[in-house]
Amino acid sequence: MLLRSLQGQGGGRIPMGAFSYDVTRHELARIIDAMPTEECRAMHLATRQGDLATAQRLLREAAATYYTSAPAAPAVIGAPFRDGRRVRRTALRNG
């Protein structure tokens, strides 16, 4: 089974030792696209040859690299606090 065919199935889980990453097909595509060309080629060749252990190892390494290098989500900024109470902001109207 080709790894590209996993995309058509909606992604899945990438086991990472004691835990696993749940990935969507879009994340899987980004992980594969971020792989260096030689590693991506080796992963696909290993899959075609039935060497799933090698293919899974390469995909796990690529996922770990992808998730450690992806930018963090922006922090959610709430309304400011003053004296322990939330300050309400009012809309400014022109005119």
C-alpha cells in the first residue's frame, strides 16, 4: 500500500512510542511534503517493497521533525484585567 493512499483514507495515527499523533490527510500531506527528497523517496520505495518497518520509521522521524519545527499556535489574548476585574471595552463610534 502506498503512503499516498493513506491521504484518501482521511489520515490516521502515527505511533511515536508511548503516544501517537492523530493526523488529518492534510497534515500527512504537509509532513510528506516537508521531508527531504531522498528520505521521501526511501519511504515510498520501502513501502512498495513491503519494508513497512523502514517506511514507518521514516514517517515517524518526519512527523517528529514537522511537529517540533512547526510554529506554535498564537496565544489567545483576552480582555485586560484591572484590580482583579475584567475591563470592558466599548466600541467607538464615529459621529
